[in-house]
Amino acid sequence: MNPDLEIDADGRARCVWPGMDAEYRRYHDEEWGMPQHGDGALFEKMSLEGFQSGLSWITILRKRPRFREVFAGFDPATVAAFGDGDVERLLADTGIIRNRAKILATIGNARLVADMPGGAFDELMWSFAPTGPRARPVAFAEIPASTPESTALSKELRRRGFRFVGPTTMYALMQATGMVDDHLVGCWRAG
């Protein structure tokens, strides 16, 4: 058996990274690698991936309900209107990651998304998704930290003024939103 897969109590083979954490397994089974569209949904993922930088994803996943609450459901227009008082409110909230640079980047990024016509952010993000057949990874060692596509997406977003959108962060976003599907061969979610 592949050491990067495990058989869960439900009899399904899964990528080993969620471990036995119920929320992490739910995320693996229901979200990760599934195509996700919409300006707001992609803005949320970009924001959360930015907050995750330097931390584990499970930390962000456990805090996601509070993030959604204090960032108005990650509605780009609402977050774009946040001011200094909102920044201070967010910095005082122990339910989220209290990093001023990441909070300011999220608000600034929301302004950039809100300034785009509806659907344009989704179109921009998905325009960098790899096309054509791609070999499914057998082991986690085969999964890159970044790719030419995530590097190109990062460069374009930075050119437009977005922050906390490095190539590794953008590859994680591509995995999370189904632009790429890195479920391992043998995982029940591998499509």
C-alpha cells in the first residue's frame, strides 16, 4: 500500500494528509480539488491562503467560520469598504490570525476585486489553470510547491497590485479550487 494513502474507518483510501481529523477529512473529501467558481468564493480562498502563509492549513480551516463572520462572508465590495476602525477590530479578534500586513492585504485585494466587472476575477484566476492532460501524482513527493502556471498567476496578480499572492500560495489556491487536482492515485477522490 502507498504510504501516502490510508484506509479510513469508512473503507475508503484517502490521501494521508488529513489524518484522522474529522474537519480535515471533510475538507479533503468535499472541497479540496473540486472546481470552485465565483468572484467571492475565489476571493475568500485567496484571502485564506494568504492568511495561511507560514502556518498550517488546519489552523486556517478551524478559524474559517470566524474569518467569514468578521470579513462579511468575504464579499469583496463589503471588505473593500473596510477602514481603519475595521483594521483595529480585526487586530483585536482572537478568533482569526491577527497579522496587520495580512489584514491590510486582504482589504486591499478586496478593493482590486471590487473594481473589476462581475465575473472578471473568476475569469482571470481560471485563465491560469493548466490545460491538457496531466499525470496524477502517485506520491506527495511528486507534487510541486509551485508551477509555471502558479508563478505566472502570481506575477499577474502582483502586477495588478495584489499582495500575499506568491507562487506557492497561488499553487495552494489552485489545488484548493480545483484548478489542479492533486488527489493521489488510489485516493477515492481521484477523478
